[in-house]
Amino acid sequence: MQELYQAREVNIGVPIEEWQAVLPLVEPADIVTNMIPPSIFGPVRGGCLRRFLLLGALLAGLLWTLLLAVRIELAGRRDEAVRSHAVVVLGAAQYQGTPSAIFRARLDHALWLYERGVAPLVVVAGGRLEGDRYTEASAGTCYLRQRGVPASALLAVGEGNNTLESLEAVARVLGRRDAQSAVLVSDRFHMYRSLQMAPDLGLRAVGSPTTTSPVDGKPTSRLRYTLREVVAYTAYVLANL
């Protein structure tokens, strides 16, 4: 250090005593180290913890998504139709009284179950969006009437704008009829969430998914609807939506 001060005295003409009074006696390596931000040497403790928690949350979310997607896929592959009080068709889009292709696939499957004596009653569920003249339930029952199902064997439950609301309305109606068992008909991707909701509402339900939905023929559509179901089921679990 003495040589360093001497060099400074030669270069700028400041006496060594004045430099010693102003500058602390430190090693040059310490000066360099103090000039470098701590983040260069590594994260501070709090930042490391935050990154660890974020990574853990991301991994947990990914694991939840994968496990739930597998359950949705497996539920959609099972047809557990047995003799029950009612076949319940969960509604889908309709256009001025005409069921959409997805809705028709569900209705056709319900018709097939009814004709084979699975249940004496077909319940079609689903309300209507703002501006619609028809409910999903009325459009569906009209479709089945045109295909030979008698009016006495049809029941339209035109309440609810989502799966939970529709199933709640169906549970109330069937409860008044003392009908406790049901075969739920919907798309493959929709079966898991529907079957998880049913017991919470007092319905003893099994699933019988349609196999002719246009969604099944498009892998990208199946993936999109499956991921949508992951979000919807998670919302149901967390917030009962």
C-alpha cells in the first residue's frame, strides 16, 4: 500500500499524509469487491426463496393439470350405463331451436339408451342465453319427439347456464319425482366433471358418453376442450363454480 500511495503522490502531487486521512487503509481487492453489486455473486436469500416457491407452484400446477387430464380422458372412455330412473342429457348449443352438432350427438346417444330400455324417462337439461328464443332443454326435447320418443317420456329442465346450475335443477326435479338414479349423457371430455358434481347434489349417477361427437374426430379440439375442463373443474373445486 505504501508504494501505491507514493505512486499517487507522484502522479497528482498530493502528500501521502492527506491521502491516509481521507482513504481508509484497505486492500485493493476489497475496493473492487465493494464496487460489484451483490447480485453478481449470487441471489440474495429472499430472492432465492421467491424463485423456489414460484418453481414449486409451477411444478404443482403442471402435475395437477396432467393428473386431471388423465382422469378426464379415462372417465370419457367408460360407459357405465345401467338401468336407472332417468337418462339425463346435458345441454349444448342450439340455434333457434335446432341443436348443434355436438348437442345432436348427445341427444342421439340418449335416444339409443332409451330405445334399449335403460330408463323410462329422458331428461334434457340446459337454459338459454340472452336473446335466445329457445332453451337447450326445449330444443332437445323437440328433437327427440321428432324421432319417436313420446312426450310422456320426456322432461325439459330449462334452467341453468352452466353444468352446475343445470345439474342442480335436474336434481331438484328428479327429487320431487323420487327418482334418485340417473345416467348422464354428454361428451367424453365433459363426463368427469359432471360425475364429480352429481353426488354433491344428491344424484346417484353413472356416465354414458356419446361416441359420435364432432369433437372426438379432431385431436386439437379434444386437447382444447380437455384443458378447458381442467380449468372448469379446478374452479369448481376451489370456488364451487
